[in-house]
Amino acid sequence: QVQLVESGGGVVQPGGSLRLSCAASGFTFSSYAMFWVRQAPGKGLEWVALIRYNGNDKYYADSVKGRFTISRDNSKNTLYLQMNSLRPEDTAVYYCVKTSTSGWSGDYWGQGTLVTVSS
Amino acid sequence: EIVLTQSPGTLSLSPGERATLSCRASQSVTSSSLAWYQQKPGQAPRLLIYGASSRATGIPDRFSGSGSGTDFTLSISRLEPEDFAVYYCQQYGGSPLTFGGGTKVEIK
């Protein structure tokens, strides 16, 4: 069965950095685009970034462009999100999402990891 | 960027009633690349509908999606107790992917 397990969340001061990881299993990781979605406390869903199956193309929300970097290691079945210059408004649960075979909808989601940016 | 507007913000209904949720896009959604998700408190979202009208694996047939272009609808034919949750639409025709603000379906 498909499993996505995020890790790396925690509390960080404004201006700091964190790297999130997402360990994938139960499917051919190297065949699917993956993306990150975040959800601030009590708020809706916000798409953050997407990376194609081979890592050649990456897309970002304007709110994180230039600060966050999405990457993947297909040999380790792992997705990453490097987050730099963190701001209080980046506080959220971050979900790792697998795309479906029919486009960039998300058919499997991880349980999420909480990132809190606070001094 | 395609902005998705969901209405109503909250829908108060009783079990057994029909729910109709709307998602309107600021411009035409490419190839009906529109999905619906259900989210319950403390849980990750779950894919219900993709391609505007195709049910995801394991989704009961009381859930149906319709629409094209800029107007999309999620219908739940008869609400079960487990259907009370927040529902989000998402367009994935291109970058940036965007989500609607959500509709909460609550017990009346």
C-alpha cells in the first residue's frame, strides 16, 4: 500500500531554515510527480511546490519562490523541501502528496508535519 | 493564476439530505483538470473526484462531480454521518495549482 511519511518539522526562529523529508513506499516513486501542500492553523489548503517525476522541472507558489526548494532522490524514494528565510506566515502543517496517473491531482497524502516559525 | 471560489462557505444539512457544493473558477480550467477533496478534523485531505467527474478509488457512488469550463459541482446524494467534513476543490491544469477556500458541511 502507498505510504508517505513526512519528517523534519519543528520550531524555528524567523529567518531560519528547515528541511522536510517525505519517505515514499508502495509505488514506483520515480514514475510520479510529487508536490507539497501546506495548511496554516484553522485555514485552508495552499499548494507550495511541485516536481516532475525525473526532477527536471519544478514549480513554486509565488509566496515561497526564491526561499523554498523542492527536490527528490529517486534512488532513496524520498522527496524534500528545503525552506530558507522562514517567516511566521510559513507556520503550517506541510503535506507530501503523490500525483495520480491522470494529472496533477493528489491521490495519496502523508499525515503532515508541523512547522512553527516563532521567536 | 486561476482563483477558485467555493460556495457556500458553510452548508447545514441533516443526514439523508442531498448536498450540492459549488466551485467557480476565474478562468476556464484546462481539460477539466478539477479535483475535489474531503478533509476531516486532524486528518489529511482525501481525494474524492478527479477530472471533474471521475470518482477516485474506493469512493462511494453517492459522491458525484460535474461541470466544465469555469463552473463545477460536487454532489452528495444522501449524506451519511461520516460525510460531515470540509470539502475543497483544486485545479491542476497548470502551474500554479490552486485550491478553493473550502465548504464546510455541518450537521443541522
